[in-house]
Amino acid sequence: MQRWGVPDAQALALVGYPGKLPKSGKRPRFRFSTRQQRLTAYLPELDAALDAAGKPPDWLRRRTRGAPFAGKSPLEHMIAGGPDAAAAVLRTLHRIALRTALTQT
């Protein structure tokens, strides 16, 4: 999350943490649920897909008009939709990487 420039509060929302940041500002320690584990399994894949697509990490925070984001940033889409939305973002990045590879030949 730090590499992507995602603030702690958004990172906690992304993994579905039910609480808020403590007043100390330190990240809370907690055990991941199965759903949270499923979602975080996408994160390294998303990172690799960003590189393959030639997109900078801040691409995740930019608002996008096209499907499947409908005016949200990919990060907001993942926060709202959980693992299924993370899969959609990953598919989008794979499409971009494929399109880029095909135009370079």
C-alpha cells in the first residue's frame, strides 16, 4: 500500500477492516478473515499487472469513466466491491497489458 501511495485509512477500508485508525495513528493489528485473505491475495498480482501494463501506481487512484469503474478510481471500486472488484481491476490491467504488447509488434 505504501508503494502505491494509499493512505492507511483507505488501505484498511480496502481489506474490510471494521474499525478506524486508532488515535495514535498506528496501524492496528488484527487477524484476517477468509474474505480479507482472498482480497489481499490479489495485491501482489495487481502490482505485477501494473508493471506489465506500464501503468504507474497512481493509476489505481485516478477516476476512470469506462467500465467497470463508472467514474470511480480502481481503488474506490475495489473498496466498494471487495474481491470480485479486485478481480475486475486485475482483468482490466491484463487487457491493457495485452493491448500494449500487441501494438508494439
